[in-house]
Amino acid sequence: MLETIVPLKELLHPLADWVHPVFTQVYSWGEFRNWVWLAGALIAIDVIYRMANRSGSEPHSNPRWFYTHPSAILDYKFFVIQKLIVALFTVPLLLSALALGKWGSTVLTACFGSGPTWSAGAATLVIFGAIDLVLFDIGHYVSHYIQHKTPFFWEFHKIHHAAEVLTPVTSFRVHPVENILDSLIQAPLQGLALAVFFYLYVGQQSMMTIVWISAIFPLVYLIDNLRHSHISISFGPKLEHIISSPAQHQIHHSRAQQHLDTNFSRYFSFLDWIGGTLYVAKEGEALDFGLSEGPDPELADVWNLYWIPMKRAFRLLRRPYASPTRTSGATTNMNP
């Protein structure tokens, strides 16, 4: 009788496989680091904005106005649900650049024999980290461009541009379909760089190595969080042809016709320069954020941010192909 009972460990094994990505997403060092940087960015933005608006004479001079805006509150709700959705359902569908890198290194070994087993010093890690970041941004640029130019994917990306105010939390207002598309394009590119690194530097394939590499870019993370804020930080015309500034991404969210479909890159604006989509920030430009046709009432709650894009996108598949209506911008002035 007892011999016919399925061992408990066999019953729990599938559950463990399901729980693992949740644990990794919530408790991993990388996730903890993201929370630290998000909190740091929120504090930095609050301090900078208060210092820049000491008089407090304008109604929008207090950052509380942005953080309590209905659009920002929707971001907070979406952020909490998004973390659960990503951990439970999206993560298993994402390509792992690390896994692809390890697999790629075995392919290189099979083709060319064992690597030189060099030892990676600090300079090597910095160079590799920079290459990895460029490859990541190339993938981001391609994916971002597709989302703006393809009607089907624009419906999913549209929820990000529907934000009427920008805070660092807005960067998480991303539909899972967009996450999957990003992964399909970015992970193979990063995996290529990792494969070469692992092949040349055998024995240094630990996650801590990758974490250390990403940890050497603190300024990159801070600037990245400032992209979604009302603090316009420009690097100047020359440098903005190379590095993307927070002001350039804020222009990407603008409703003005001259700003539409510009500045797709995340870190390196020379990709936009090469692609003909670069718009260099001009001093004193007032920006309005959101959708140019005004707030979309169907995108006003968390459930609809997930469901409505899917309904609209798949409805498009039943229609003849048409160019997407790329209209971003609405009613919130960046420089009140």
C-alpha cells in the first residue's frame, strides 16, 4: 500500500520549480540592488527638485504634486502587481543572457578547443561591462523602435507613454509582452558577449562576477532613474550625440510633433544618431507628457493596463495592416 504512494518530494518538485523564479525575483542580490537604486533615485529627485524650487511660489514646485498625481498612484499600484506578474509568469518566458552565454562558451569550446584561461582583472571587467552595456542598448533600441513602428506592439508600449507625470516608478509601467520582446532581442546580444568572456576567462562564470560588473556603473543607474522624472538634466549638444541624458528621454515622452519617435536609446544616443532618430535637448523647452489625444479612460486602472493592450492588439490582427498612430503627450507641463 505505502509503496504505491508518490513520494512527497516528487509532488513538491514541480512546485519548487515554479517558486524558484519568484524567490530569485524577490530576494536575489540583483533585485535588492534595484530597490536600493530606486529608493536612492526617489530621494535624490526630491532633494534636487526642492533645491531648484526654493521659493515654492508655483503650485507644482513641491515634488509631492508629482508623487500624488493620479498617474503616479497608478504607477505604484502597477509596480506592485508587475513584480508579482513578472516573477510568477513572465520570468519563465524570458531568455537568460547568462544561460545563453554559458551555452555559447561551450559551443566555442567545441569549435575551437579550450580557451586561453586568462584571468580577468578590473580593467578587463570594466571593458567587458561597457561592451555588454552597448550590446544591451542596441537590443533596447531595436526593440523600442519596433514597439513604436508596429501597430501590434505599440498597443502594449502605449501604456508606458500614457503616464502623465514621470517618476522613477514609471519605468516599471511596462507590459509583460514588452518585457518578452525586449528579452528576445537583448538576451542573444548580451549572451554573445558573455560567451566570448566565458570562453576567454574560463572558471569565472559565477553570478558574482556579473553582479560585480554591473555594480561598477553606479552613475549609469542613477542617471537611468532620473530619466523618468521632471528634472531636466542635459549633457550639452556634443555629449548628447554620444550619451543619452535624462532630458533626452523626457523628450521621448513629449507630446510635441517634433519630439515623436525620437531618442529610442537608453544609454548611448549615438545609436539614435546613426539611426536618424536623435533629438538633442534644447534649453528651456517645455514638455507635456502623456498621450496627445488626452488621457485614455480605458487605461485608468491596473487591470486595464494589462488587459486593454491585449484586446486592442489582437483586434488589429483581424484588420488590414496600417501604420501605428504614434501620438504621445497630454496635459502635464514639465516646466510649470
